[in-house]
Amino acid sequence: MVSKKTAALMRASAMCGALCGGGSRRQVEELGRYGLNAGIAFQIVDDVLGVVADERRLGKPVGSDLREGKKTIVLMHALKNASEEGRRRILSVLGRRDAPKSELEEAVEAMVEAGSIEYARKLASEYAERAKEALKELPETKARRMLAELVDFFVARTY
């Protein structure tokens, strides 16, 4: 699901930039790979932030993905790895738009205890590394360095 959201847009954008800039077929493909992997990393971190970020900095209510019943990588990992009680707490708020904040906090705690936040952050870092690996096909330029820094920012961001 992740690759059909932000990642698809970033892939297309990177490929369009390469085409407009006169890139070789190989460079267009590699920039597409960069965009796809950078987009996946971005979306995974976005899903993490939707669970644990500061609501004021994020600009949307924490736990909104749970309330909306969105199937994020964080949720999937938590449901697979949480204790029975943890799964119960998560499922009790999943898809419930009126879930009280206290119940959301308990569900988030269960996700943290299941190692889901740590897992997702590690996975995002792996995708970021794949994105940077794709850049090796490009000449060493300021633009290439900026693309590598951009994907590092995606993974490190807190909002």
C-alpha cells in the first residue's frame, strides 16, 4: 500500500526531472528507483509520526490513522507482534473516530511495546539507503548531494 501513495508520486516526479534534464535511460530508471524508495521511507516515517509525534508540530491529531482505520506498516507490525492485551487495546480504537484520547494513548503504548515504532524507523532507514544507492549512477554534483540529504531529512524529521 505504501508504494501506491507518496512513493508513486515521488517516483514519477524524479523520473520527470531526469527526462526534462536530458538524463540517460539508465539515469531516468535510477532516479525513479530513488524516488520510489525515498517515497516509501517518507511514508513510513509519516505513519510513525501519526502515532508518536507532537500533535502541535505535526499539524494533525496523533492517532488519527488509528481512528480512520488506516492499515499502516506500524499497525500491521503491532497487530502481529503485540501481546494479546496490546492487540485488544489497538483493535478497540481501530476505525473508531470517536475513540477517547486515553484509549488512543493505550493503543499507542501497545504499539511502542510491540517494537513497532522502532521496526518502522529501521525499515524507513533501509529504504533511505536504497534511495541513496540509486543515486550512485548519477555524476557527483551538488544536486546529487542534495537528493541524498533530502532522503536523510525524510527519515530524521519529527513533523
